[in-house]
Amino acid sequence: MLAIQKKLSNLFYILLGLPSTAMGFGLSIQIAVLSWILRTKYGLEIHEIGIVWAAGPIAGIIGQPLVGLISDKVWFLNGRRRPFILIGGILTALAILALPNIDKIASFTGIGNMLAVAITVALTLDLSINISFNPTRSIIADVTPDGELRTKGYTWMQSISNLFGALAYLTSALIGNYELIYVGVLVILLFSILPTLLISEPRELVSSEPGKTADSHTQTNWPQLYRIFVAHGFSWLGIQTMFIYLFAFLERKLTVSDPVILGEITGWSFFILNGVGFLIPIFLLQPLTKKLGQVRTHRLSVATMSLGYFLIAFVTSSSISLYAFFFILSIGWSAIVSLPFAIMSENVDKGRMGFFMGIFNLSVVIPQLIASMAIGYVISHYIDEFPSIVFIVSGISLAVSAFLWNFVKETSRLSK
């Protein structure tokens, strides 16, 4: 075990956050590139793009809990989470490399249906990210103690991830999406392989309650967990709607038709979301959780994001105003991708953390599926006359989420 891990130094927290950063970088590329490349290079329509985005969540509904359950039990390559992070990282890099080559893959395989090939590539990409995302977050709970130090692990994880996510979107805006793809392949391989080999995992997962065997039914606060799942799910319903259909809003609300400009505005928007979000977890959220508690801090952050969505829907008239409102969104975004993991981890048995992380991630992939299919159907019918519908849906979803977080209680362990 490295000395920095024994001491739980800041350098170790940085190292611990890199595998999740690798998957976050892959997700950033997916967000920046997938809809854009399907629309501008392959000419897919809005409903077809929604179908492509739906492929991953369908697989994730089964894949994430299964991977989490297996990773709790196995021991391979001197790790429990390590094998899945390594395999998922490599597959993610390969799937991203396939994005600009969907037409070549279709030609090589003899499959004439471009949509079918795009779905296959998107499915591989999303499933690969899902395979690794769960273990990269579970390993933080495995190697950090309950309470403030674990919260620190997740906030540092998200700060580092947001930093590199911001760099991904900056690359998209300044250099181009194709260059982002090739840079991303290298970053994902480096961050998913090297740190994972350096982090020492415990051979046995200790139960949340000393002296008791790991039993999810006796040591898991299920009523609390259900409330967290539903509240978190509504947050992601709004966020996934923004991710998938921002391009449609820009095309119609800001009358952006040039593919390059469309890519640049998308890149700058998400650069702000992650760039500002890089600072927020450590310098704002972590201090606030000490004063207000995790749940209250998270609820306020989600409400702020809802406000930002409504401002975009009713006030935005140019890319400049859009960028300004994305600063507001960054507060909620930083909270949503960090604090719920710490809150959830305090309410489940640590001996089955991988399984519960997999279940918890359903509150991300199921909203993505709903946004891709049901909301996509509504948006495709009303977007021409009412482009703001994208962010109205997002704003309502986040407002519902903020309300539902009122029913989640602060964990007693964090208040001691």
C-alpha cells in the first residue's frame, strides 16, 4: 500500500478520483459529440437520436446492478473493483474511437442501416462506461471511513472529474470534436489503468456494523434509500433532457444551423458547467455540508439548478446569456454528481456497496431512458413552435427533485 493511501493524504484523494475522472471524461465526450455527430455527419433525425441515446440505459438497467453485485464478491488481479475498471476503461476508449467511424463500420460489416450501427456503438459506449463507473465510485467507499472523510472522497472525485470534463468541452469548443475524440482515448486509457493499479483494495469488505455479517436487509435503511432514489431520479430526468436535446434548442431558439458553430456553443456551455463545477465541490459544497448538512446543501443546490433552467427557457436570446445561466447550473450539477453518492453510502451496508451503487445508478439510467423515448417524443412534436420546451421540462424536473429531497433525512453518522 502506498504511503499516501495509509495517510489518506490529499494526493491519495486525487489518485482515487482519477478512475472516475476517466469515465467522466468518456461521458463528457459522449455528451459533446454523440448528438452532434449523429445529426451533422450521419443526418439522423431528433427521434432517431433519441433512440440511439436510449440503447445504453436499457443495457445499464441490467448491467449496473449485475456488475456491482459481482464486484462485491470476486477477487481478481489483486482487486475487487480493479478488473471492472480496467476492462471498462479499455472498452470505453475503443467505443469512443468508433464514433467518427460509424459509416466505415457499417461499410465493413455490410450493415446498410446506419441507425442500427449507431445504436450498437452507443450501446457499447454506454455499457462500457456503466461497467466502470460503478466500481470507480464503489472503490472510494471501500478505502475511506464513514463520515466526513468519505464525503471528502466524493467531493474531490467530482472536482477532479469536473476539471477534466471542462477541459474536454474546452477542447471541443476551441479545437474540434474530432480532436476531442482522439485526445479522450488517451486520457481514458491513462486514468483508468495507472491509478487503478496503484490503489490497494481491502481483501475483505467490513460490515457497516461491527460484529455483524453483511446483510442488506438488516443494515440498509430501505425507506430512506427509496426516497433518495426517487429524488435523485428527477434530477437526472432534467439533466438528461438537457444533454440530449440542447442541440435542438440551439438550432431553433438561437437559429444555429452551422455544424461547427453548433459544436462550439455546445462545447462552451458544457465547459462552463464543468469548469465552474471544478471549484464548487471543494470550495463551496464541502464547507456548506459541515454547516448545513449534506441533504440540505444538496436540496438548495438542486433548487438553484431548477432556477437556472427556467432562466434559460424564458430569458435566453443569445449564446452569451446562455453561457451566463450555465454558471448558475454548475452549482446544482456539482452537487448532483457528488453529494448523493456520499448520502447513499451512509444508508447501506458497506459489505455490498457495489450492488447498491449499481441499484443507485438506475436513478440515472432510467431517467435517461425516459428522456430518450417519452420526453423525446413530446419534444420532437413541439420543438419547432416552442423551443424552450427543452429547458421547461428540465426546470420542472429539478424543481420536483428539490421538493422530494425534503423527505430525505440527514444521516446520524454525519451529524456526530
